[in-house]
Amino acid sequence: DPRSVSFNCEGELFVADYTHGRILVFDASGVLVRSVATIPGGEEPVCYLPIALAFTPTGDLVVAEQIGSKVHVVKQDGTFVRHMGSGRDEFGLASDISVSTDGSIFVADLVRCVVQVYDARGVHVRTIGSKGDGDGQFLAPDFITVDESRLFVSDRERKLVQAFNLDGSYLGAVRSNCSYDGELYSD
């Protein structure tokens, strides 16, 4: 049950195999070259159901998992680097992750209806959004992506994609009018 995919800088495709609790790695020709099963972290494995993957600029893999709603940074062989999310910035349900060019890690939280932002060292720096149906608010932030200067967040309940500067300031939204032809309009 593949849930997320991401390429490393060598062109290998990493696939989050949700059902089997592992990450599969394929070469450029589509051949399975290795599997990173449950990621070791102390006494017990820390990755049971990987739901989202992204690479940092330094080549580490960021993995969001469904069970326990944890986010981990690991080496490409699965060697544990660090966790993110504890105390006030703990996740309700990490639904997607994206990494900016400076290494900042953005985590969509489907339950808390926010996007958590961490610096390249894994330190929580800000929370973007809140629960609601206004500008900059979310009801179900399920997918995110970043480019050089913006964060885009899709919200399946509000049927829109909102744009923010990386500092969290709201830029606008594109909405689906739910017509049969998928026509879009913007604010």
C-alpha cells in the first residue's frame, strides 16, 4: 500500500509501504534494491506505518508515521537521527511533510489543523494556521509542498489550496468549485 514517494539525489525512488511498515528503495530502472524495514530507535522500532516521505538538502530522509503520529529523521539506510514532535508541538496526525531548500521541515497535522515548522536541526520554530474556515485556517490539511519561497497546503474539507510565505503569512487560495470539469478559480 504505497502512501508516499520521494527521490534521493542519486535518483533512487523511496516508497512508503504503509501496510508492511517499511520503506522500499528502487533504482532508476525500477528494480527493488533494498528495503528499510522498521527503523531502529532504542528499545523498539519507531516506524510502523510510514505515511509520508521527504529528503533534506543533506540527504537525510524525513518520515511521518501514522501510528503514534511521529516524525523521524533517518539516514537513507534507516539509521535513526532524531524525532520531532513532543510537548506543545506534538502531532495529532501527521498527514504530510515537505522540506525547504534551507532544510526547514513542514509537517501537516490533519487533527490539530495546523502546519508545524521545524528548523534543519529539528527545533520547532512556528505553527502556521489554526482550525477554522477563514483565510489561513484549515479543516483538513492533508497535503503540503514548498518551493523556494512559499508553502502550499491542500485542505480536502474546504476544497482549496492555500499559499503562505515560508514565515507563515497568508498569500491567498485557489478553490475548486466542484464542477464536473474540475474548473478552478482563485481569490
